[in-house]
Amino acid sequence: MKNKYSIFSLIKNAFSYHENWEKAWKDPEPKKEYDAVIVGGGGHGLATAYYLAKKHNMKNIAVVEKGWIGGGNTGRNTTIIRSNYLWDASAGLYDHALKIWEGLSQELNYNVMFSQRGVMNLAHNLQDVRDLKRRTHANRLNGIDAVYLDTEEVKKFCPIINTSQDIRYPVLGGTLQRRAGTARHDAVAWGYARGADEMGVDIIQNCEVKGIKRNGDTVEGIETTKGFIKTKKIGVVAAGHSSVIANMAGLKLPLESKPLQALVSEPVKPIIDTVVMSNAVHAYVSQSDKGELVIGAGTDDYVSYSQKGTHDIVEGTLNAILELYPIFSRMRMLRQWGGIVDICPDASPIISKTSIKGLYFNCGWGTGGFKATPGSGDLFAHTIANDEPHKLNAAFNINRFVSGDLVDEHGAAAVAH
Amino acid sequence: MFLINCPFCGEREQSEFKAGGEAHIVRPKQPTELSDDEWAEYLFMRKNIKGVQFERWNHIHGCRKWFNMVRDTSNDQIKAIYKMGEKPPVE
């Protein structure tokens, strides 16, 4: 049993110069066999393991991660959490996640710094206005809080936005989801890892999957850099590298992996207390607790696994940011990085069984997977444990690309992909 | 940022080009006879290779012509460029 984190444990450890904190998770060598193996130790993979152990009583499981946990897209995103999606299936999926976020710090006994500071999406032309109003109505019918704001209300909610009607893309209005916000991305991975580890899950880092062993249409285990691991159930949550793992099993996925970039500025005093996203000009910005502006840029259009994007994408985003927030014109950018996102043709994820028995995929989150971390883990755990999808992820099966029943969130999802 | 040697215009910045995805996906000759699985394969399923991949590109802010490229997606290095209709170079 792990010691509970609290104000008292903080004070107690302060007396020993914080040198005696217990390890949040072990660093075990893999066993020969597990009931289930999760491939990918990001937020989604660790959450999957956590809920498999907690809700489905599967304790003999492992998470294998080729680098270190939370070192991929979990540590590279802009930490925005919202559920204002257009379609019913997406609204159900993302709001399920948002509801878990609301109690996550207490559940994990780990402060994920979930901050419901609101997310505002801007409209810059008449079509944007119509689309955003339609989405606001759709959200409210699905029980998701959403309001439409006119230009003055946008200005009132976030005074530093330039609402002059003379700029290239004037602000004509916006939507606001007050329950939306941000969280600390590393803490999510670490919190789930600690929780899963406590229930007996083996978290194996520096262990890259090299092959998937099949016997006909059934999986038998995985080849890794730390040897062969026998298992009947493999849950792949490998984000940008999903296609690579799928190829090992002889599967093809409807994914393309592309670089997505983000950047942060030098830290400044509090200036923006919400998250503002603009679909049309592709700029979104929030401020971290350290004071840095966190800016999300767009994806490049070519397939790449290099974790590097092009400078033009960053420049385009910063142009838009400067027009909307002239106050940032003399800010200096501190860091810029890229992650590899796996994008589905309909910009919706896949949480699904496959044609191979015992092989499950949770992928295709594209540019917006972080917000779904707890819900994705919960529903993927359900799918793996029962060999059947939960009703909330039934629509996100891989077969939708054959049946044509797509969940087309391109453009509809409040942000360009 | 990388440079692309357009077979029609010569070397230009990548920002002048548009990536067109995986190359050599042949449009079905008899679309009416395709099963749903075959349609899905043609429309949606992609190799999405980490490593050497065959792609189509368009010089959209230049001559606007399509051509093929062989590129290593793990480090963005271009291996070969050839015109539409030409045989892909053998690796």
C-alpha cells in the first residue's frame, strides 16, 4: 500500500529535505506471461491499465513502453480539455472523459491540476458563426454546457483579444464551454502509473515491441527488446506509431502519421485566464501555471515520424496570434517542439477490436487525444476485458471505414485538424 | 523545412508543395464490382510506413504539376523523385 499524498506527507517529507519520498512506481523486469499487455506507456495506455486493474479486476497485466512513460505525445500536447464536439457519438465520448477529469485528482490521490478555466472558440466569418451556433445547439441537446458569445461578450471574457473589425480575420463571435480547461499533462501519466502500479500492474520502460506473434487469427504474445512476453490480449495505444505496430501483425489501419507542433513563450505575469482557440486562423493559446504562453500550431501535410515540423507552420500560427493579440508582439518564444499524431480520415479515434482475436487498437486521436485520456482508458479497458465495446465507443470501431458509418468531426470539432 | 527538387522547376522550398499521400494506389478498374472491404482498402487504408515510402506531391505554388517521391519518413530525407507514369526506382 502506497502512502497517501497529503499536506501532512508534504510537511513530513520537508523535514528530510524531500529525499525520502517513496518511488511512485516500480521498475520491474517483464514476467514470462501476462493476462493482458498494453503497448504504449502514455496517458491513454496507463489509464487503460489502471481501469483494467480497478474496474475489471485484471491484475496480471503489463504496460510496455519503448522510451519513458509520458515521454511521447502525453508530454508534447497543449493540455486542452473540452467536450464541445458536434456529433452525438463524439459528444458522448469526450464528455465521458470530461466527467472523469472532474474527479480525477481525488480518485488518483495525485494532483493533475485540472483547471476548468473555460475554452473559447472564435468565429471569424459568417460560416464560422453559423457552424459555431449549430454546434452550440447540438452540445446543449447532448447535455454539454455551451454558450454562444457575440463580439462584445468575447472581448469581455478575454479583454486582450483584438476585436477590431478592421483586421484580416475579425472576431465575429465565439462559443464558450465553461467546464472545459487544462490539466498538467505529466501528472496525468504519473498519477495513472502510480495508481496502476499500486494495483500490481508492471510498468516496463525502455522496452520496445519488435513483433507480434500470431497463431492463425489469434495473438500469442509480443517480441520485445527485453524478450518474448506471452499474452492472450494485446491493447495497442501507440499513437503516431500505431501503423508500425499494426504492420507487425499484418494489419493496415486508415491512419496517416504527421508532425504537429507547439511552442511556449518566456514566462510572464497572468495575462490570459482561459483557453482561446481559433479554427479559421489556426491559433490557440493558454497560459501555464508557470506563466508561459502555451501555443498550439497545426500539422504538416506529409507523413513523417521525425518529430519535427516545418517552420512555416509555426510562422503562420504566430502571425495569427499576433493579429489577435497585439499585446504579445514583443514576447519571445522559449521552446518549440513536434509530436507525431495519427490522423483518421474522419478525424475521430478508433477504440476497437480487430480481425485478429486478442488484438485491440486505441488510436487515431490525431491532434486532440489528451482531453480524452481518462475516458479513452476507461472505454478501452472495457473493450479489452469484455471483448466487446462499451456503448460509448461502439461507434468508434474500425469497421466504420468499411460500413461508411463515419464520425466526421473534420471542421465540426471546433478546431482544424 | 527541406528542399524538394521539382522535376519541372528545379529545387524549391517544401512550403511551395502539397503532399498528396501514398503513391501508386490504383483506382479500381471496375468500381461497380467492388466489395465494401475493397472500397475501404482503396479509400482509407494506408501503409503509413516509418521508413522509405512512395508518395505523390504537387508543386501547388509553382508549376502545379504532380510527381512522385521516395522519402524516408523517419528522417524526412528524399531518396528519389520521378515523374508520374515513370517506373518507381528499385530500392
